[in-house]
Amino acid sequence: MMIIMRTNATPQEIAAVVERIEGNGLRAHLSKGEERTVIGAVGDGRPVLKDQFLHLPGVDRVISAKSETERNRVPAVVGRY
């Protein structure tokens, strides 16, 4: 999952997001750009509700990361032809 912070996010807001990530048993990877900070939440693949990050101060948006297998999965159609 990637958490994209607002351009005006404070260091305290970024720290609060990192704390929440780590509280979920994940590792936080910060990428600080010229305009905004992106925080990657890396874990063991178990689901984490992204909604818990959406309402934190300084958060712009949250993007779920899917594995290559999940992205390329074609839904099975069950039935008679």
C-alpha cells in the first residue's frame, strides 16, 4: 500500500502515519520528493484496511498495491456454454 501525503504535510503528520503503519505490523518506507512524501507500507500480504489512513491529517490518498498475480488474474466464468 502507498500513502501519498499532501504537499503541506508536517513532519508530525508523517510520523503519525508511520506510527499507524508500524502499529499494524508493517514496515514503513519513506520516499521524500521535492513536493510530497510517499510512504510505502510493506508487510506479509495480509489485508490492511486503507480507510484507517484516509482520515489521518496530512494524507492525500491511499493506493492499494496488488501482487503481480492478483493484477493478472482473469475471473473464472462458471456455467454451461
